[in-house]
Amino acid sequence: MKLRSTRNSIRIRVRKSELVKLEIEREIVESIRFSQDVFLSFGLKYATDDQLGADFDGQQLWVNIPKATLEQWINSKQVGIETHLPNGEEGQLHILIEKDFPCLDREEEDYMDTFFELADAKDQSNC
């Protein structure tokens, strides 16, 4: 998975094999280790309710996606899942989860495990 964040926005891009794992195991997680005891983990998991949402405990970010929403996304050409959640004084938290496409303008880009066959469904200039 790839994580991008700016202001009140989280964007996660997911590869094919990760979607398969998510469907089977009901969650996927990635970690960034800064030192032995300091890390940031982020992941996607099936929500226990019908609400798309996010939780953060200081080290781990989970994006919770309802089962019906996830299964529709996994088994279709739908590129992403998006929502805006109220977050108090700052307004809204924007969450965007997308299937990972290769950047077509990068010759070294590895198309393996990406959604290359759906590339016409998405503008690749914004990688």
C-alpha cells in the first residue's frame, strides 16, 4: 500500500495482491519503522458497522470500510472509495482509497501487481 497525506486528507493506493489479501483476511496493514520503538502503521479493514471511517491511536491508522462497499469495489472496475468525515474545528477529513495504477510517464514503473488493464479508467498523469 501507498500512503499520502496532506492537511486533512488521507489517500491510500492498494495493489492487486493486497486487495486479494484484504478480501481473504479482512484486513491489510503496512508499517513505517523510524526506530526500534517508533513506527507508524496504516491499514484497511472490514468495518464492524455500515460506516466508512478512520481511527488513529497515535501509532496506527485504520480505515474501516463496510463489507458491501469493499466487496463492490474489489469485484468491479470502480477505481476508488471516497468520503468526507466531520472532524471538529478543522472541518472535514477527506479519505480516498484507490486501486493502484502505474504511472505511465515513468519508464521504470513496474506494472506488475497494479491495475494496468484499467488504465483507461483513470488519468495517469496524477501519480
